[in-house]
Amino acid sequence: MPTSVVRQSLPKELTSYDLLKSLAVILMICDHIGYFFFPEEMWFRTLGRLCLPIWFFLIGYARGDEVSKLFWIGAGLVVFSSIIAGQFLFPLNILFTLAFMRKFRNGVAKYGLVSAQALRGMFFILFLLSFLSAVIVEYGSLAMLIALVGFIARRKEAVYERIERKYILMYVVAAFFTTYLMVGVQMPYMTGMQTLVLTLGYALLGVVLWRFKPMVFMDTRKYMAGSFVKIFQFMGRWSLEIYVVHIIALRIVAMIMIPERFPLLEWKIVDPNVLSIFIIH
């Protein structure tokens, strides 16, 4: 989710980042429309959940680890809108998750990419911490499993010098499979077809993201309408603003249309659905 400063240096042509982020934005909006207005229709959520590994991967794939003031402001506005709409304070929204991932990504990679044994150990640490950290920020340390895949994907040859390729691929498969399982568990219910779509979606995303490379597509207007190019660039380069504006707008509409689900200022400290994992039935 680039800042305005970074946007000024982006090429005028369409890039692979634009296309990947556009896909994530479309899936994200689909997920949120389902959450707010069609909670009983799981197709919105099934397709929407596919945006998560894309955002997590891109955080790991990025060169820098800086978090702009605009990012923190956006995260704070989303928290404020959650309180106004009678939802909950914790876990903090996904922007906080992405921000913390940026800050801790290099440290995780430093200790986890020393050897195959260290990589296995880091996998289990992140997985076990996810149950507690998910109460603090959305998805918790589980998000770092995919972020580490992104970090490795950009530096494959350097990582292969320390860890055999087969162990890296085993980690990639395990990271996507674990994230898929945890996302599936959080769904209220899914039909067999929805489960199949989610499964195949995560498998396909794993392959696509692992093979992802920064690319600039020259002369795209020869085979794509200029308006489509601009739309993809807008979604790819303003994804932070799109997230903040659309989530606030959806909450305002939901408060008006469904006040019983989104009562004004009747917020909770912690999402009870997150706390349920600690309750023994």
C-alpha cells in the first residue's frame, strides 16, 4: 500500500504490482460487502478471504520496512469507525497487522533463514503465537508465515545458499496450508463447493505468488482500453486509501440500514469470536 511519495516515482505504464493489488482490492471489497450486508451468503467471504495471502506476501516481498504516517492515520481512523459503529477495539484492524509485519519482518528473516532447522523452528513459533497475537491484531503472527514467503521469494538465490530448495518449498506449502486452515476455521460455515473453491484458490495463489516478479508492461493500451489501465493503476497505487474509505463508508451505511447489528457507540473491547478459541466447551 504505497504512500503518495512512492507513487510519484512509479512508472506510467501498468505493472505487475498494479494487477496483483487490484485483484486483492476487488477480493477485499467483496469480502467486506459480504460481512456487512450478506452474512448468510458465504460466497462473498469465500472469495474475499483469498485477498489475505496477497497482502501478507507483498509486505514480505517489499524492499523497505518503513511505515508512513499516512498508514498509521488510516489505521487509527478505521479503529475510530469501529468504535462508532458499535463493533470492537481488539483485535486491531489489518493495517496494524501489516505495519507490525513490516517492522518485525527483517528480524524474523534474520533468525529464521539461517538453516532448515531454524526455519522449522520459526514456523512453529509463529504458528503457536498466532493464537494469542490474534487477540491483539487481526490474524496475529499467522500473517508473518506468508510474509516470510514473500521475503524469500524476492531473495531466492541468496536463501538457497543457506537452506536447501526442498526445505524452502516445504515451508511455502506449510505456510499456505496452515493459513488456509485457519481462515477456513474462522468461517461460520461453507458448502462443499465453497470449500473446494477456497482450497483451489489458496493453492493457485501459492503458485502465482511464489513465481511473482516485478514487471512493467509496455504499450498496454494497444491490447487494453486506457480506462482499464487507469482503473488497475488506481486500485494498485491507492490501495491504502481505498481500504480506509471503503470500510468507513460501509460501516456508515450498515449503521443506517442494520442498526441492530451496528449500534451507535455500543462497542466492545474484544471481539467475542476471537476469545472463543480460549473457551473449552
